[in-house]
Amino acid sequence: MSFIELDHVLKRYDTKITVNHLSLTIEKGEVFGLLGPNGAGKSTTIHMLTGLLPYDQGDIRIGGLSVKKSTLDIKRQIGLVPQELAIYETLTARENVTFFGRLYGLSGKLLRERVDEALDFVGLRDRAGDKPASYSGGMKRRLNIACAIMHHPELIIMDEPTVGIDPQSRNHILESIKKLNEMGSTVIYTSHYMEEVEAISTRVGIMDHGQLIACGTKEELLDQIGRDETLFMATQDMKERALEELQQHAHIRSVQFRENQLELLLRPSDTVLQDILFILSSHEVKITSFQRVEPNLETLFLSLTGRSLRD
């Protein structure tokens, strides 16, 4: 039995389906990256996993327990780092972490030890007496993590934890996730930043329009697109007819154009680049720069959906 099982889970708001018969298994000890654009259903899935949002059909089981039937028992196993900050600006960092520890039933010496441990882990021990109002955005995110992990949860769920923070704090958070996993926690990490998910995940699921459209290791996912590569071109004087001819080319899987930037997903071919240059030249489209990119998860998403991950 897998540690986490989602079995044909459906969530509907009135007539709109936000998660559409989602089935997924996650093994104990994984860092599972859940990738997808805004509105794909990632956060809704997380809220259902944690018992914060009821699902309409199917079932979710964590450690063999149904989220619907054993909500409180499951919540004790989970540390949630939500997309929106869940800290109190009027309390110090130490008071924030202490508050959440008490919610999980910790007290006395063990509580004090766990608070110090969590603040040390996120690099905020020296600022423990300060209130979050004096923190940078990245420090607030790290305090958010300290509050979520101080009870040593089996499952840590992070929903877009690096949104709007500086590169140094982002790197600190990503390294923290690796350490938490090494210490035994299973981690679910949602993001629409492909490079973050690639850096930390043992396995990746890609969601779009409420459905899981691909799942596997990075290597397994990239095998789906073989040697397809992406070509980025900066252009001037683009013509609609040129775009139409590119879309009709047998070795061009998808064509996107915005703000004079042309993005093409190419099937392997010795002549496709020559054909592209000929089409653009024949329509007097100027090329100011171009770059060829090897396959990655962004390429896979483009291949599966015909649009960019951050659309």
C-alpha cells in the first residue's frame, strides 16, 4: 500500500470541475513535485489532502486512513506550508512557533526544544525575539516553514512556498526541503516553477485543467518527448501567414508567438531549422536572436498542452 493514495477524486464548485477524477499514489520518503500553471488544480488538491476542503467523489488515504473519515488523525501527521502566509504579525517568531506547537499538543521541555530546533533549521534563531513585521518576505516564508515542521510531521506539504521571495531565500528553502526529506519526511511540493521541481523532486506529477496529464521521474517524463527541443527567436515584422506556415510544418509540434518572441517546439530533423529560416525570410520577417534549448519539463508541458507552463 502506498503512503498517499488519491482514488478518482473529484471536486466541483457549482458547475465548474476544478479537480477531475484525479488518481495518484505517492510513496513514503518521496519528494513529489506537483507542477502546473495557475488554475491547474494544485492548491485545491492540497486543500483536499489536508482535510481543509471536502471532495465530492472518490477517496484520499494517507497512511491507510481515509481523509474523509479520519480527518483529525491525519492532520496530526501533516505539516502544511500554505501559499498564503500563516503567521501572526503581532507575535515574535518564537511565540509564533510556540503557538503552533501547542496546537499539536506539545508542552514543557519538549515544546521549548522543538521551537529552538525549528528556528535553527530555518536560520532564524538569532531573530527569534523579533516580530515578523520586521522580516523580509523570504524570512517570513522561512518562519512559515518553522511553524509547519516543529511537530516532526510524517508528511510535509508545501504549496508554492517561494512565491515573491529573493533568490537567497529561495535557495535556503529548497535546501531545507532536501534536508527534511533526508530526515525521513515525505514531501509534496507544488509550484509552477519548473526549475525548482526539477531540482528537488524524486518524482513529478504535471496537472492541467484539474487532471494529472503526466507522472514519473524526470527521466521517465523526458523519455515521452524523446529528442524534441525548443527554439526561441526574437523577431521583427512577424506576419500571420508566416505563423500559419510554421504551424503546418510536419516537424514543428507547436508554435507560440507573443511580444515579438517566437517559441517553437521541434521534432528531431536535420532540415527543420533551415525550413524555419526559409519561411521567415520569404515573409520578410527579421530575426534578431535565437536560442535552441534541450528538452526539459517545460518542453514536456508545452508538448502535452500546446502552451507554456506560466500561461
